[in-house]
Amino acid sequence: MELDLIFNELSLRNLAENERIAQQWMSELIKTIKAFTAQGVKVSLRSQENFHTIMLAPNYPVGHWFNDADQRERLFIKTLVTKAPLSIDLGNSDIHDIENNTGLSEFYYGGELAIGLGIAHLLDTVAVSFTSDECWNCSNIEIDTIQINEDEEIFNESLEIPHSSYSHHVNKHKEWIQKRIRDMVIDGEDIWNRKTELFPNLEFCEVVGKQLKNIRTRQLELQPVFKILYELQQCTENWKTGSFNVKGYALEESGESEATLNQYKNERMFLCPDGEKRLFEKHIKLRFCNWRIHFFPKEPGRVIIGYVGRHLPTVKYKT
């Protein structure tokens, strides 16, 4: 399994006083990353911008650190940062929306915009920091998010994400890492190909196959889609009698208004695996973006997934 560690750029809001301290920070970061690899995962270090250009101390970027570093440390870091910066790999529109506060979610730590910490949450992975401040000496870190839904309602929420700045923090994440190894999906096509194994109580309309296969590796929606399907699986598995209810699960369920169904009912009609066409007006929101998962409770223990993708048209929002 490959695990992306997301660099927390706020841990460099105050640069090191000198090159010696900067070198100590880099050494501690390397020890922390090696603690992850010792858990049996392949690790990549991802940053908002090219890691080599990050400034550690005045006039001392990572590129200059390579000239001074121990050969083993230098080679280790080079193997980790060969991938493109987040802004390229995740898509410019995704990362720029978060950077410029134009997306549906904003992330903050201590009142400061937190790009790396927010991305770590969206990708359901771990943030790593330099040991530049005592506030980063923790195995979990709390961030604030401001989100807006299609009704222009604003939600404030505190989130806790896995975090490490020292190698001993990684020990706190052993169980989380092992669960990720078991549940890791590569992309949307992997979800589709493993749907029977991962979600035995869910049925999928054929159209969902194409929608899932369009979700690429490390796309921001990948892990949230997987997590929602996982929660729906748990909820469906426990649905023994009565009507379907998501209470107690990390799912935000909604239905469509009568006006929307009068105008856009056909856009919510999907052909099911049993050959019957059904109306999928119930849906789960991916609040940080404009995506929805439409589902149909068929019978106790069985739920059909009819649509995974961007918000379908309503009377208020045409797209």
C-alpha cells in the first residue's frame, strides 16, 4: 500500500533561525517518515509546492540542504519527493479553490488558512510537520472547517486529523495504518471491481460503473466516496426491519423537493440490476464538494446505488 503524507506548510510560518536548526528539523522529519515505512507501507511526501524550493531558514531552501545533508538522508528524501506537487497532481482547480477560499470548504488552524491540513483531511491521510513549534508536538491535530451547502447555509465544524512530527507519534497510528492497508482503494475503478467484496449489501446500477471509473487516483472525491459507500454498507448490513434510517452513521441524507421532482424526475430515474427503473430521490451529500450519491432502499439488508457524481439539477441549481 502507498500512503501519501501531506506536509503542513504552517509548520514553516516561522523559519528556522539558522541552518543548523533547519538541518535538525529535516532530520526529525526523516525519522518520522521512516517510522511510517516501518509499518509496511510505501510512503510519498506531498507538499503544496515543489518541496525542493521550500524555505527552511533565511536564504536556505531544501535545495541547499541537499548540499549539506548526510548522504543517506539526502537519498531518502529524494526517493520521497519525486512526485508532482499537490497543485498539479490533484488538479489546479481543486487546490486553487482551497487556497483562494473559493471552494465549498475552507480549512483553518488557529485562524490561519491551512492548505496541507485541509488536504490531509480530504484525502483521509496523515499530515506531517516540522518540529518548529510545540503546537505540532501531537499525534492528532484539530482544524476548523467552514462549509456552505446548496441552500447557501454555512456550517462550522471542528475536525481531528492524524498528524505526526516525531517518530513516536506514528505508534499512535498503527491501528489506523493497518485498517488503511486492509481497506485501501487505488481509484474509482478499483472500487467498482471490488464492490462485491467491499460492499456485499449494496447493489450498483450499471451506470455507476462508468461514474466510479472516472474517479482517478488521489482525486479529492475518491476517499470521501469510498467512506460514504462504506458507511452505507454498514448501515444496510444492520438494517433488519422497518424503514431504512441512517441515524447514528456519518451520513448526511436528503430528499428532493416536490418542485425539483416535478421538473427533473427523469434525471433521477436509473435502471437497476433487476431490470426495473426506479426513482432515486434520496441522496447523501459530500459537503466539501458538489457531489452526491443517490441510493434506493430496496429491502432490509439491500440498498441500490444509482448515481455517484456531481450535483444533479434542481429548481434552484441547474447543475
